[in-house]
Amino acid sequence: MLHLILFLGFGAVCVAGAVNLLMQRHPINSALSLVVVMGSLAAEYLLLGAEFVAAVQVIVYAGAVMVLFVFVIMLLNAGEEEETKGSRVAVIFGIPGTLVGSLLIAWVLLEHSGTRSVAVGALPGPPKTIGWLLFHDYLLPFEVTSVLVLIAIMGAVVLAAPPESPRREN
Amino acid sequence: MLSVETFVAVSLIKTVIALAVLLTAVAYTVWLERKVVGHIQNRWGPTRVGPFGLLQPLADGVKFMFKEDLIPPHVYKPLFIAAPMLAVVFALTSIAVIPVGNTISIGGIQTSLQIADVNIGLLIVLGVTSLGVYGVALAGWSSNSKYSLLGGLRASAQMVSYEIALGLSLVGVLILSGSFSLREIVDAQSGTYLGFIPRWNIFPQFIAFFIYLMAAYAETNRIPFDLPEAETELVAGYHTEYSAMKFAMFFMAEYANMITVACLASLLFLGGWHGPLFGPPLLQALLPVFWFALRIFGFLFVYIWVRGTLPRFRYDQLMAFGWKFLLPLAIANLVVTALVVAVRA
């Protein structure tokens, strides 16, 4: 019972953070709302029983990725966004469209893809299980992903490196 | 199993005790630092308030509370006020998963000397400390002052960079003990090598300990890595614009982080609370806590000693040291440890 209340509570915080992220006009407030979303997602994972995923969510997303976001916003000293009036079409069709779309996705996922709902606290998530899955059952996808990350790192290094000094004319 | 009511009551009591001890320890670490640095520099340090200046932290606390709380006119107020709170909350939270001794039983209730015994304790400490960057970064940004902003930027870049080396240095210990639970890591260090050397992780993992030490100094913004608040360049860095209790919160956060780092070092590398046990049962139950506190004291003393001895790095030296020396060293240490463990298994 307590688990369920907490689960719904953190879910509400998560959605509120996401809405706030869109409503805020200052980039740093939006970034901080995203931190709240990440944090409450971690709490949801924890309540489902996936404690390792929850901890990694906090360390990687809230602790590293979002810190870099905030860092960049601070460095560029980005100001407030200018507000446009917004198109009426977006309001009239956008909001109902989003609602219908998300309901449709939820229905398809629940009814047709063979997914089962997970009881609170029943997700197998100790570090040992995850390690076994990553380095045994899914070793190839794991390694491919790491190569992908390596490519991204190399791309960042190439982009960030100072341009080669122009060759001297003889 | 305890009933829910007893569990809540016991947890509450443990939380109150842990927080009270932690805050007192924070106050007296400040006193210790002033005293030790004073003696290193051939001064006396605090002497006026109480014997040996022992009541100085109390006087400081009262002063902080009654000082005028200035808020400069051009700050971004919500974050300016929230930043010191974030810093102190994240600094104090990690004590919740740190064990300080064995299980004890009082009046038929068995309880471990730890607020929450979770099996991913180490990850929780790392996660909470990685969130501590926000307090510093947001304080620097929201102050709307160039010194604060530079301090905040330096702090966040430095903390993110050294977090990697810090994390990797701990993986070696994790491989040796095979658990994320701080209690199990300590239990794995009981016994001796060759009959007389205690089985502490610092002996097989001395390189990791060195990396941890360096990264910990950088993570807590201490000399020789205190660039974020380098007073000769940045006035006081990210907390330049803060006064009274808000400044005190940053101060408390810094010392609480030092204590957390010292706790982790004792648990992961120095054998936790293991030590000779003797005497009546009550003494036997409390001696581990004493041995643990002794290690923390030793670690903090080294912290202060380093502060009294070393000059400050340049910022490019700090970054080069972190990325080009500590990180490769940590990876090499990790690979060697993994190979040795795999060959033995």
C-alpha cells in the first residue's frame, strides 16, 4: 500500500517536472526541472525493485549529464527565451492529438505486444543479475554500443580540437 | 523481523543520533583544522573561547545565526536561496547508508549501527555526492557576479572530471570484495595476510588508494585543488556573495563532504571498524565504533596536514593531472586487478 502511494506520488512529481520543463522560459529552470524528472524516475525504478538501475540513473543522468547541461547554460549565459504568441492550430489540434496519440500507444503496448505489467517491487534488479545479462546474454549488443560511444567520443575530440595551424608558404 | 512501528522508531532514533554526531563532528573538524593549521604555521589557533578554544565552534555558530543575511540586488533569488540548501542537504544525506559498526542489541531489539543497510550503499553515496555539484554550480551562477560564476564553473568542471577517476579507483575494491554493500565490503576485509598484516584493501589496492586520495581532495575543493574558491584570484569563488547562515551552509557542506570521504576511505580501504576487541560485552560492542572514528580522525588529520603544507595548483595543471595522469592510472589499475582476480578464480 505504502509502495503504491509512493509510486503514484513520484509519478505525479515526474509528470509535473516534465510539464514545468516545457512551461519555464529560462533554460536553467528547464534544466533543473529535467533533473527533477530524472530523480523521480530513479525513485520509480527503486520502488519497482530495480535498485541498480535507479542508482545508475541518478549517477549518470542527474549527476553527470544534467550537470554538463547546466554547465553549458552557465558558460553561454543563455538568457530567457522570447515568447511567441503560438499558433492557434497547435492549441486546437495539438493537445487533443497528443492525448489521443499517447492513449493509443498505451493501449497498443498493453494489449498487443505481450508485455506484462510488473508488480511493485517485483522487477529483478540486483547488480549481479544485470551484470550477468550485460556480459553474458547480451554481450554483443553491449560491445557494439560501447563502440558507438567510442565513435561519439572521437567525434567530439575532432570537433573540439583546435584547427591545424596553416602550413607556412615556402 | 521487527514490526513496522519499532522499525520506524528505531530508524528515527538512529537518524537523530547520526545527524547530531555528524553536525558536531563537522563543527569540531573546523576547530581541528584551525588548531592544526595554526600549529603548522607556528600560531596558536583559537584559544579564547573555552579551554583550548573548544567552545569556538559554538561561538561561530551563534555569530552565523545572528549576522545580517544580505541578499545582493541583482541575484536570481529562487536559486540563490536554494543553492546553499541543496549543498548542505546532499552533503548530509550520504551518512544514511554509512555503517559505523557491527550489529548491537538493546532491550531485545537487534539493530545494525547504520541508518539503512542497503545492498547498493556505495552507489547511493556516489550518486548523492555527484548531485552535490548542483549546490556549488547554481550558487556561482545565480549570484550574478563574475567571481562567483568563475568559481562555479571551475567547481563543476573539476568535480565532473575527478568523479571519473574517483569512481574507477573504487571499482578495484569492488572486484576484490564482490559487493556494493558497504557492510559486506568491510566484512571481506577481516582477517590477516601472512598472520600479521591486516587484510585491508589498501595493501593490494595502494594505487587505487592514492587515486582516491587525490580525487577526494579535488571533489571536496580542498587545497591543493581548491581552485573554485582560490582567494587570491576569485575573492571566495562561488560563495563570494553569500553571508551569515547561507555561507555557513556551504561551509558545513564542505566539511560534511570531507567526513563522508573519510568514512568511505576507512570503509573501503582501511578495514572499516576492524580492530582489537577486549573487555566486557558493552565495551566490545562500542570498540568497533571507536576504531572507525579513529580512522576518520586520522584521515581528516592528513587532509588538514596537506592543506598546511602544499601550495595550490594552476587550473590547467589540475585538469591535466586529472585527465592525463589519474584517469589512465585508474584504468590500468582496474585492468591489472581484474586480470589477477580472474587468473586466481
